[in-house]
Amino acid sequence: MKLAQSDHINELQSVRGIACFMVMVGHCLVFYTTTPSFHMFASLFNGRAAVVIFFVLSGYVLTRSLRKAEFNRTTFERFYVQRFFRIYPAMWAASLLGLWYIFVLHWQVPSDRVDLIASQFRPDRFDALHIIASFAGLTTFILPQLWTIFIEIVASVAMPFIAFVAFRRSNWFLPLLIAAVLLSFPFGKTIYHVTIYFMDFIVGAGLAMPGVASRLFRRAPAALLVALAFIAMAMEQWLPLDYWSPVAHIIETALAALIIGVLIGAEQRIAVLKSRFLLFVGDISYSTYLLHYAVMCIIAKVFTMLQLTAQVEVDTIILSLLLAVLTVAITMPLAWLSFIYIEQPGIQLGKAALLGLPAFRLQRQKVGTR
């Protein structure tokens, strides 16, 4: 039986986990310089499209969280405080690991036939300003994947306004979406391509509008459409399009919206996405995403030291596969610890911080006297 749209949809959490797994394995498989055929295989783990799933899903979840909001000062304060404590604690923990890697291993151990980090961790940016900016989520010096967190932060600032349009001024929504799509073409080369990806949050907000997903996907064959969408995402990087092409991004956004819209609106459920393991992977996906890059780089440096010590040179395809297996095996337990001891306490700390806001205390007092 289909869940009511206001209920928590477990399958969405599983999809978040699958998208995170795609990013993690994809990074590992393209870390080393390998053969063109292996690189083509690695491209099936389309991390760029997986990131789009993150953004569309965030747009949906954040907009749904504001569906009953009065869009006043209290709402904005609550939203921004909760987003701060949701994003930053786990990011700071992962950044500390990344900083340790840079200090101890990155420049001290020579790189071994690498593609992925050849232009990362630039020595000219190894200063207090860039380190502070990285911990603020404003640059990618410590953790290269933080470009997506920067986009999340920018979009989070705008989400209450987007939600207001979705729920209170629905006739403005389509022009807002069209404007975001059109602006992504001439202004796509902004910092971290934020103008390209901003539309994803608006698309997610559209899926949160009352009745939209159910009207579009109620009778849809959910399992078939979701499977085909993931396959299309895997194959999409083989199209003759530039990596940062707005056209490629629109294709990925459409596929991500299809996956999420089907899971929200279709009557048919997908049993495998409700499995305990995939739900667990989804629960720890944020910490997994933050931690995996530093873990991957540390393991790669260990590989280099072992080869230097043994005076052997292992084939990079074998190294890539070993790197993927070990990165998954080490990152997931670390992510679980981060989820339990950093993410969840951070969320609780955010709730406690709200009690310090005068407007929120006044609202709680009014509720208590009813």
C-alpha cells in the first residue's frame, strides 16, 4: 500500500545510500591512470549524476520540512540553525582527517601513477586562510568533494524562499524553474558550477508540492522505471558531451527527478529499497560521502609505500579494484561511528541551540499554554 505523501519514505534513504556508494566507488576506480577500457567501465559509477540525486532529494526533503511553516522570522531561524548543525559537525570531523592526511602523507609520500588527485591539495593554498575556508565549507582545499557542500550551503540559504513559492505562490514556481534552467547555460562556469546545480533543488521542491508526484507517477511501474533511470545514469557519461555541460546536467536532473518522483508518488513499492542493509547505507551516507576521499587517499599512499618497500610495481587496474574494496570496507564503519557520535549529537545540539533563540522560546511557551 502506498504511503501517504506526508509520511517518511524509506526508499528515498536507500537511494541516497546507493548514490553515495556510486560516488565512493567511482572515485576509487578512476584514482589511478589505467587503460581506456577500464576507465570506461569506471565511468559507469557516474558520481556526477549521483550528486544530482543528492541535490534533488535535498530540495524535496527540505521543502517538505517547511510545508506547514508560516514563513516568518521564527521559521527562518529554526531552519538555518538546524541546517548548520546538520551540515557542519560531520564535515568538521572529516576535514580533520583530511588535514591529517595532507600534513602526514600527501607531500611526504610520492604519488604513484595517479589521475584523480594530480591537481588537488595545491601547495600554494596550504595556508591558514584556505584551511579556515575549507572548514567553513567555502572551498575544497582539504576535501575536494566539499564543492557539493558549498552548493548545499548556498541552496540552503535559498530553500525557505523556494518553499514559500512552492506552497504559497505556486503560480510563480514554473517561471522560477525555467529561469534557473536558462541561467545555467550562459552562467554555468560560476564557482563550483553553482548556477548549474541550483535548479536541482527547485526540481526537488516541485516534487514536494501537494499532489504533483502522485499525479505524475501514481500508476507508474516503479521498479522498472527506477532501474532504467539508474542504468541511463550509468550510460550517460558515454554521450559526447563535456563533463560540465548544462545539457548533460539537465539529463541527469530529469533522471534523478524520475527516480525520486516515482518513489514518492507511485503506488507500487520496491521491496529491495526497504532492506535493512540499504537503509543502513542510507543512514550513514552523509558521513560516508565526507570521509571516503581522505580514506581513499590514505590507502593509496599505503599502497605506494608497500610497493616501494617490496620494490614491485602492481598493475593499476588491480590497485584500483583493491582501493575500492578497502575504501568501502574502512569508510563504512568510520561513517557509522560518525553517524552515531557526531551527526546525531549534532542534530540534538541544533535542537538545543534553538531554545536559545528568543522567538523560538516564545513560540514554545505559547504552545505549552494551549
